[in-house]
Amino acid sequence: MIKPKRLQPGSKIAIISPSSGLPHLFPEIYELGLHQLQQILSLEVIEMPTARMAPDELYRNPQLRAKDINECFSNDHIDGILTSIGGYESVRILPFLDTDMIRNHPKFIMGFSDATTFLTYLNQLGMVTFYGPSVMAGIAQMKNLPLEYTEHLKALLFSSSFPYKLFPYPKWTNGYKDWKSIEHLGECREFYDNQHGWSFLQGGSVERGYLWGGCIEVLEFMKSTVYWPNEAFWNDKILFFETSEDKPSPMQVGYMLRNYGMQGIFSKVKGILIGRAKDYTMEEKKKLNEIAVKVIKDEFGAGDLPIVVDLDFGHTDPKWILPIGSKVELNPITREITLLECPFDEG
């Protein structure tokens, strides 16, 4: 794996809008996120031309969004890249990425949701990328989220303490209060206690593999394109999936999982991680778990494959940072999940 250099306080972070123009529509929450990057994480912010671009202009110009990414990687004064927010059609920027140049200038790049497209594609090309919070969704709310969240971000971004055990956050929320309300800017919706943490639905032995995944609906955009992994890629991977604010039904998620089974992927990977589904009721969560086991175990015979659910990544908050391409260990016996290697180049 090609790893980026570690960030440190004072690192210059470029902000891009590769998916949608929500910073243009909601500048207050966007600027709050920039403020938190500077004040809490001590990062220097550089806004790229697309960062505040109007939604219509962004939509019409996928090549401009890709140009921002290319320039971020080629500019020696930029240390890392962070998305402003997600969206729904960043897949259209992939043909315009200068992948040879990007591979030769590896840097920290992080986002989630629609950022799944370029994060997973760059990983296929050999780079470690990062699935985690964006400026408007996760960073802007830092002061209203558990302290453990800030500690996690600083540990993943700035420290070299690996192996690193992931822990459930003490509480979680489905989202944020109205971004139009200045009075409640950066506040979250109702919090729920996370007393029981995650659950292993199956798996009896310790497995190790390399993280790969993202938003399960966004990954559907990539199937049957040249940006989808080849058959050999899936060996020794631990897949992670999460659902978006569009809230696909448990049955729809089952349809998507079935496709992975038909590709023979469940016989090659070492585990499946499923993030906490946003806005699901307890009954819907139970149904999702049942369908995941039915598809993976009953339909495709992968009864020994660890399946872990209700994990702290994706569209609920607070979120983990998951380094795509880094080695992870799943231990069903102790119920532990451990990042085994540093995702940064320490040389």
C-alpha cells in the first residue's frame, strides 16, 4: 500500500466539494466546520475553487471537481484533503482524475458517503484512503459530540499508537438540527445510549484482512464499470458497508448484498462490517441483521464469515475514521476490532 505522510498540528488541509454544493447553500454550518478544524484540530485550511461553488455549476462540471483533487495532490504546499460534504454523483469525476500523478504524490484524503467512489477507486490503485467525517457532517458538530470523538480523531490523525483498538462511543445520534437555524448551529438531534456497542452476528475465529468499502448505495453506482474491483482484488479484504440518509429498506440492502454473493466475494473476504443504519427503528435493525445472515450464510454458505453490526461509522454520529487499505483484526471471541497497522508512512 502507498501510504500518505502523517498529519500534524499546523498541517495544511485543502477543502473540496467533489459531490454537491451545500457549502454554497448553508455557509454558516460550513464555516463552523472550518473553524473547528482550525481551533480544535489546529489544522490550516485552504479552500479550493469548488469548495463554495454553486450546486448547479458543480453538477455541470465534474471535470472541475476532479481538477481540484488533481491540484491538491500536485501542490507541495498541501498536506491533506478533506471533503466539505457528500452528494450523489461524484462517480462522474473518476475519468478526469490524474491517477498516475496522484499515486506519485500520496496524501491524506478523507470523506464519506458519496466520497466512496474516489476513495475506493484510489485504494484499488494502491493508496490508503480514509473513510470519515466531512467538514459539514461530523467536524462542524465536534463540540456537541462526546469527547471520545475528538480524542479518536486526534489519535488517528496525529499519533503513532498502533495497533489501535476501536471502541464504541458512549452515545450516538441520527443527525443534526436544521442547518438553517443559526440558533442551533452545530447541534445534534436526540442522543441514544450505546450501552451494548456492536454485535457479532456470526464468526467463531479471529480473522485479519484489509479494509475496503463505504456507502453501500454509492458502491452500486460503480458496479459493472471499469472502476469496480477485479476478481482477484477481493482476497483477504474485510468489507465495510453503511447506509445513507436515503434509508434503503432492509430488503433493498439484502438485494445489494446478494449481488456480492453472486460475484463470489463472500468466499474470498475475511469479514463484513455494517455501520449503524441511520433512522432505522429497532425492528428495522433487527430485520437488517436477519437479512444479512440469511443472504451471507444461508444463500452463499459463508457461515464462518464474521459479520459485525451497529458499528460507529457512516451516517450516524460520532463517526470513526476507517483507513481503507489498512489491516484490521476481528476477534469474535473477545468482541474486539483492532487496526493493526499505521495507515501513514512513518519513514
